[in-house]
Amino acid sequence: MLNRIVASLALLMGADMAAAADSLDDLLAMPGEEPAAVQPFGFVEGAAARTIAGEDHWSKLRLRVEVGAGGSFGDGMRWKLAARADADHAYVIEDDFYPLEVRRDQRADFMIREAYVDLPGDDWEFRLGRQHIVWGEMVGLFFADVVSARDVREFLLPDFDQLRIPQWAARAEYFGIEDFHAELIWIPVATVDDIGKPGGDFYGFRPDLPFPVTIASQQEPPGRLGHGNFGARIGRLVRGWDLTGFYYNSIDVTPTYYFDPVALQFTPRHDRIQQVGTTVSKDFGSMVFRSEVVATTGRKFNTARAGAEDGLFESDTVDYAAGIDIPVADRWRFNVQVFGRRMLSLDSGVAVSANETGGTVMVNRRFGDDVEAEVLAVVGFHRGDSMLQPKIEWRPGDDWRLRAGLDIFDGDDRGLFGRFDQSDRAYIEARRSF
């Protein structure tokens, strides 16, 4: 069935696009204008990845097709619809490496990426439907971007616009005061992270116990209105400083692994948490400073302490990051960040520090208008584990993008990055947009 969907979407991409505008936004009518013509958009991408650490194997042979359309009903009312289909042959041919559940989970996929309408209302704008709500944008990692769910079956390696999973939400934004912005969101049925299945290359939970255990399927949150998410964010521009603050009450997109000592089994569940955060950014000439801080209550963590209920303890946390982006001579771009997590309560049965910190360095170099090379290095200071991502990108035309790179992990196998030390890979991608 999915193969037929992919084929149909690919045929749609090949339809005559000669009348297409350069940007979907160019077609969205302003209040009082006539309805705009329907504008299709999307891309077809082929990607291959070969795991080069541990046992060599193909970890990606994927065809991805994303298509959508947008337009206007007139009088400022707009709409957008987009869907994505994947078929990954690596999980067909590598049947002697991946468990059956992993192969079933990752060899095919389909997702509604966006499906919303925009409604104007004087100083307010309303968006109803499946949409991306992005509250934070640091390089390489997530901090204040608390609303988005994520597909972490490839860890945090894909481009974030592809990694994020949208939410079905109602959003109201207020623009009635100069240099001020307010936002209210309600998510009646929450979408959570796609964590994959145990045995996947980047399945994140790897218990270090002296006896064998099993991991049950992820328990999805109840699909009832009383279990939805809600939040508010306000922003103000003050003397060039872009300041925002938010409150978010939600089902945690990240699972907590509950342990049953009788069955010797962990079950990933999603608890309710509350988060308060702030983001700050400021331009200093061509340089840009950014910082994000998020305080979380209600989240639980695993412990090896005997007698701990469900093998868990609860701790408030503060996650933080700060960085600066520096362009040089229109060809170079440097980004440096520091980040960390402060646990306000620490259990005796955990091996983490109360204040885990790290840093990132990104160097980007353009060669003409078509070629770009980049290296991103992320290091955990306490454990010495790291992630290195060199890549090169070539755009031979406005509609084509070719990319090749490496994803390399190293260090303590209990660290955020070191646990994937056997998942180093080399990859290539080719994308045709329309």
C-alpha cells in the first residue's frame, strides 16, 4: 500500500509546475484579495547510510516523498496541507541484523506534516490544525523547543525541520501592540516522540543492569481531551533585545521508563510535566547572541537504587544553553555554544552529575554560491563523550541539493553521545524540490 502511495506522490511531483511561484507565501492573499490559486510544493529525496562501526550494515536506503499545497480562501483566510511518505529498503535487506520489530517499524512510514487553516481577527491571528510550533532554535540540540515532538529514530542527526513532528493544535497570536507578541496554544490530543523499537541503531534507552531485561512497547498518552497540552508565550523587543517567556503544561514528549521488578521489564510511558522558560537573542552588528533556559517539574528519572518505586526518582531540572553566531567575510560562519542540565534532586542510585555540561562548535564555509562545507562538534564535558558531524553540500541548481557526510560518536557508553559509539555512519543524500 505504501509503495503505491509513494509512486502516486512521485507522479504528482512530475506534473507541470511551470506556473509555480518562487514561494508559497507569495500566493497567500492578504485581507480583501481574491482567493489565490492552489500552489503545490514538495520534494523527492533519496538517501543512503552505511554504518561503519561495529558490524557494518546498511542503516538507510530510503526514498522520501513530501508533497503539499497551499492557498487562500480570500479575506486573509489561508490554508496548507502537506504529507510525507517513506520507504526504506535497508530494513528489508538487513533482516539478519535488525530485529523484526525494528524492520516493521522503519521500513515504511506515512505522516501528515501540516494540515491547517489561518483565520484573521483584527489584532489576532488564529491557526487551527496540524502545525509546527517552534519556541526555541539552538544549534544541534533542543532546549526551549518544548512543544515539538521529534522522530528520534536517527537520534538528532537529521535536519530539524525533518526531525520535528507537528502537533494537532489551536493557536492564537496577538500582534496589537508594537514590539510585543503573545501566543496561546491548546493541543487537545498530544503527539509524542517516535522513539523506535529496541534494537534500532539509535534507540536511546540502554539499561546497564547485571541481569537481562525486556523493554515493552511505548505506551501512548490517552487520546482524551482532559489529557491535552496547553501553554502561553509572550515576547517583547526591548532596545534590540528579543525577550520571550513561556509556560507549558503538557504530556512529556520524552518517555519515562517504568521498571517492573517481577516481569523484569521496562515500559516507556509519558508523564505530565510543567515547564517555565525564557529565550533571549540580540544582534551585535553581524554577530547574534542567543540563550535559552527551561525549568521543568514533574519529570522522573531511572535509578539503580534498591527499593525505588518503579525504579524511578523525581527531580526538578533546569536546562540551559547560550551561544554566539559569528559570520566572517560572507564566506565563513562560526557558532559556539555552552549547555547544561542542573538536577535539583539527585538520587544515590544514578551515575550522573548534578550539573552535566557540554559545548558545541560549528564551522561553516561557503565555496562560491553552490558548495558549502560544515563541521559540527558536540562534547559532553563530564563524560568526555562526543558527536562529530562533518558534511559537504552542493546545489547544482535551484531545485537540487546533494549532500554527503559522516556521523561519528565516541566516549562513555553511558553518555548522551557515547552510547551510540557503535552507530558511526557515512551517508549521501540527493533531493529534488519543486
